[in-house]
Amino acid sequence: MSNLVLGIDIGGTNTGFALVDEYGKIHFKENLATLNYVEFIDLAKHIFSIIANAVSTNSELLMPISIGVGAPNGNYFRGTIDFAPNLRWEGIVDVKYAFDKFFHVPTCVTNDANAAAMGEHRFGSAKGMNDFVIVTLGTGLGSGFFVNGKLMYGHHSYGGEMGHIIVESEGRPCGCGRKGCLETYSSVTGLKRNLLELISSGSESELIDFKLEDLSGKMIEEAAGRGDKASLEAFEMAGKYLGKAMANVAAITDPEAFILFGGLAQAKELIFKPTTYHFQQNLLEIFKNKIKVLPSALSGNNAAILGAAALAWDSVL
Ligand SMILES: [Zn+2]
């Protein structure tokens, strides 16, 4: 029987958690509705009771030797979630304290993009790489940086926020309160905003009657697949901003690869083609054709949990 860790992915709607071995195999997995827990400690308590129950009824399972938590605004240094806008708990949530109380094993916390980077490094596309950048293209745009074989946390644990690089000086308003951030153009939300802007400036589209809240990334992807003009242009626009920003980032960190992850990355060539094109166009000559742009190798549903599990393994191996 091999040792297991507990990987926990806390999202605004769902909290997924699993017992994972050192090869990335999931031995037990469960989901809870995050919104049902008024206090964070009640969520930790419920996770503990589910795991303890599973271990007592299944002889193949063991209690975890460590815990990794990926969450929006997860703070690695303090083991907390700090002022996460999309979670129901306000202020600073002491995640490490809550899990210590029940499990009595080491608990590490980080933000979702850093957890994704850890997962990709231990189990996925970045195995064996010392320098790479993961870009998560979901509702927002997150990123995690591996530099010299280590995750880059920065001085305050807020490092690697590529989504808030300003790419247009008087650009679109961003959730962070500023204007023109990369994530307002190159995320699922950015893609939708691209489409609506293109339609309003006259580009033809079968999606002309939809509002922002009624659109999904999948709808634009499918329309683009049918050759819809504005949808194809919306992907081109997302790829243009993203590729250019990646070229700028490459000038600073000189990575072996960029790994694209999340909903928008699942549109495959629709996003990879324009991103790679504009990336190469804007790269410093010394980096041309040397830096890979890869899809994530972790399966979509479990990727975030595996990332959190990788963080847990990292704390004990
Ligand atoms: Zn921003």
C-alpha cells in the first residue's frame, strides 16, 4: 500500500478533493458545493469526515501524509486565502489552521495557477523542466512561473500575475480596477468581449443577437468551427494579445516552454495558432523557434486537484 496525499481544489462553486499517490493516480475522489459552508472550518471538517469514513471502509486507502490546497488568492507563505473575490468567505481565511485541526499533517496552500504549474511539473507536460510558464485561460487569466526548478512566489506570495499585465493603456476595464489588462482580451471572458466588440464594429456573425452573459466560450468555438467571421477574429484577437505578452515574458524569464491550460486552451488550434504566430513574431531573435508552446497534459476535470496534490507531495518528498 503506497502513501497518499490529499489534493483539494477550492473553487467558487465546487470544491473537489482526492487521495492521490506519488504517480498522480487518483484513489478516491469527491466533490462538495463550496457555497454550502458558511464558515471555512465547516468545509474542512466535512472533508475530514468523508476521508476518514472512506479510509475506514476501504482497506486500499490510507489517511493522507500531507495536504495541498489550490484556491483563488491562496497565500503559500501564510497558508491562507486572502480576500478572494469569488469565494463566499471574506477577508483572510486560515486554511492551514482549519486542516491542521482535523488532519494533523502538513498543509500547503497556493493559488490555482501555481497549483496547476506544480501539477504540470510533477505529472504533466512540464515533467523534467526547470523553467516554464503555465498560463491558465479560464474566466480570468492566471499564470504560474517555474524558475531555476522552483515555483516563483515572489516576496508577498502574489508573484506571476500575467493576467494583469497592461496591454492597452486606455483599454477595457478590468476586475482589478485598472484598464487594459491582458485577461480582458485573452481569457474566456476576454474572448466574449472580443466578439461583441468585433460585431459592434461591423464584423458578421451568427451570434449577433447574443449578450455577454448569454455567450459561452464553447459557443464561440463552435461558431468559429463553422467559419463564423467574427468568432474567428475573436480568437485571433485573443491570440494576438496573448502571444505578444508571452514574448515579453520570455524576454524576462527565458523559459523552455509555455503551457496553455483551461477552457480557452481546449479550443486547440483556434487559440494555439494565433498565439504561437504572434508569439514568434514578437520574440527576441535569440529565442526564435526555441521556446515551445504546449497544451496541458493533465485531463481537464482532475487537473486542478492533481496540481494541489503535487503541492502536497512537494512538501514531503
Ligand atoms: Zn487587471
